[in-house]
Amino acid sequence: MLCIYSPETNPAFNIASEEYLMKNIDQDVFLLYINGPSIIVGKHQNTLSEINVDYVKENNIEIVRRLSGGGAVFHDQGNLNFAFIKKGEDTNLVDFQKFTIPILDVLRKLDINAKFEGRNDLTIEGKKFSGNAEHVYKNKVLHHGTLLFSSKMEDLGKALNVNPRKFKDKAVKSVKSRVTNIKEHLQKDMSVDEFAEMLMQDIMQTEPESKRYEYTEADQEAIQSLVEQKYGTWEWNFGYSPKYNFSRYTTTQGGHIEVNLDVIDGVINNVKFFGDFFSSKDIGEIEDALKGIQHNEVKIRKQLEDFNISQYFNKVTLDELVGCLF
């Protein structure tokens, strides 16, 4: 087994590395990595309905979609991520509990009574510190999970605090849980890097023929190519979202504005504005201009920048109107 501790904190790179390792490395792999502030959404989720758009933008939080299903998770530099990539028979590839046993063993050595609960969670005293997900590719399984070690819980709560009334869709929804950091339960102080090294050493002792591995230049180039083609793109991270309906009611200086969008593959298919605002021009011109545009703040702003917005929505600025759409 190749044991890798990624030197990168770029979430797109680390999520891309999982696909690269699964599809291009013949040996089993154990991977550890820490991402900068980011939200990692499940493959089948509507990204915009999982994130607090304003908070994410204000705090430069990256958004990346992963290969596996399940709910959205918040990453920061107090969150350690692990992944097993293993070959096996079709009948025993998916086994959430099996892949979390090594994690629980290490925590018990630290006198922490951690448990596997529910479908895919690890808990301490009933509070979740790890969510897990899996993806099968041919005769391989990618099992990956989060380990909340010393994450900023305030950031986690605010980044994933979404108004559920904005969206109607059939996408997989994240389940809110009471959470805790591993560090709160340690008998003696330890850094996340020290914990990662302890976990790595334990895996290497229990896995036959395991050895440390560092990415080669060719590995890094291939992973970066995946970032540029997939994991760093709006099309994958936002546009891959299933069909959804978005609605928002906003109070502006010019009156109340309600907007309703139908979005397919991340592209606005239909849009209607309602409200008690005044206009000197037909708002149908704005509605028509938005059809066929990605539900993307940059693209929408560019599409509307040549319109005199106050003629369509009296006393409303371009910034305010764009804000109504997210």
C-alpha cells in the first residue's frame, strides 16, 4: 500500500488526486490531506442550495464537488481528511464500517471512546466528528472521510447555513448533526500534524508491504490537469447540479422583488420577476436576457451590465439585482 500525506492544501488538487490515484495507480493507497477553507459537496447535490453564498464569497471559501455521494462538508486547516483506495471483489467493495476501524483504533489508543454510528458517521459522546462516503470504479473502491480535529465550528456553521426556502429540487440534502472536534477529547495536547503522523504510522504498521510515497512530477502534472479540466471548473462544481427551481423575496429601496428561476444543468431556463417596484421599461427584456445564462454571478453581472437597471427596477442597482438571484 502506498501511503501519501499530500503537501497541498488546495482543495481542488486534493479532491482531483483521489480520482487520479484511483484510476491510474495499480496499488492500494492510503491518503491524508488538509484543505484550506472549502466546502466539498456530494456528487448528486445542488451546490447553491448547500452553501451560504454571501458568507462563502466574503470569506474566500472554495467550492469543490467530489466523486462520491452524500452531503456537503466544511474543510479547514483543523480538519484532517483520509482516503483508502482499494481493490476487491464486487460483493465486498462497499463497507463503510470496515474502513473506519483503523481510525477508531487510533482514537482508542488516545483514550477516546469513539464509535461508528448510523450509516456512515463516527461519533464521540453522541457528537459527530467524521462523515464518510464511497465511490466505486471498476474493481476499486474509494472510501474517504473527514476528521474534525480542531476546526472552527463557527465557520462550519455559517458556511453551510442555507435558507431552504430558496430552492426546490430533488438533489441529495445534507443532514445537520451535532458535531465535535477530536482535540476537545484528548488527554494531552496534540497538533493536527502530530495526529496525522500517528494515524499514518498506525496504518503502515497494520497494512502489509506499505511504504511512503511522494507525488512525482508526472503525478502532479496529471492531477493539475484534472483540476483545470474538471475540479477547478464552474461546470463541474456548480453546473453539474441537478435541475432545480430557485426563488427569493428581497426588499430593496425601490420596493419588493420576487424572482423565480428554473435551472437545468446550471443554466437558467426560465425566469420571472414579481413585486411592487416601478419600472419605465418592460422587465421582460431583463427576463429574456437571463435565459440561457449560467446561474453564475460573474456571467449574470456581465450579461446585465449594459442595461440601465433603474429603468426596469426603479431605484435598484445592478449589484442589488444580481444579489436577488442568489
